[in-house]
Amino acid sequence: MDLRPYLNRWVILGALGIAGFLLLVTLILIGWTSPRFAPDVGFAPADLTMIPAPTHTPNILPTSTLDPVSAAATPEVDVIAAGGYVQINGTEGDGLRIRSSPGLNADTVFRGEEAEVFIVREGPQTADGYAWWYVVAPYDETRAGWAASEFLAVIPPP
């Protein structure tokens, strides 16, 4: 088959013209002819805000202070008293049952751990042969109840 009649000068020039026109339209459509703007940003560090993790702040109620004018006696060092600090002691690691009311038959509210520290709020009340004191954990007001004095040791305030 002879392709000479189809490959003449006008067919080749027409094909090149159509290809050039399509190339020009393509370049215009993709934005090749529009000027490019280089942003003048340079180095832009990111802003970072550090937010500290929430912490538990104990809700410690203020205690009354002694009036220096009054002739109130200084409480003895080894005696449990309201407003003083006590520590669970002598349970041999078993812990101490803190109860909802004074007495061995009262419901256990929670078990205090050996060496756990409490603030004395009320007491003493006598029941079932023990002196009972109402104690509250200084770091958690929900850890509160009655404890037998035989397993409490007086400690100095922090």
C-alpha cells in the first residue's frame, strides 16, 4: 500500500498545526503562562502551647487556731485530740477497718492502710471496749470514718 498521497506537505503541516494548537490550549489551561508568586515566608516555626495535666488539690478545711490570750494548755504530745494527726499503726500490714459509726458492728466504709495518715475531727466515743475517733484523710475527704484508738499513733502535723 502506497501512503504517499496521504503524506504530503499539507497533511503534515495541518497535523503539526493542530498539535501546536492543542499544546497551546493545554499550557493556558494549566496556568503555565501566568506568573508564579513565591511566598516570602521563610522559616515559620509552629506555635505550641503546653497545657499542664490536671492535678488533684485536696479540699482541706481550715482548722481553728488557739487564741494566744487564753490560758489554754498545750495538748500532750502522745495524746489523740481533735485537730491532730494520727497514723494507722499496729495492724501488721492488714490495715484498719474504718467504720460508719463507733462500734464493731458498724458497717466498714473502707480499709485504711498501715502507716496511712489521718486528721482527727471528732471523738472520742466509747463502744465495744474501744475509744473511737472520727478521722479524715487529708488528701481525700471521702476517706472518712470512725477508727479504734488502739491502732492509731499520734504524729506531728506536716
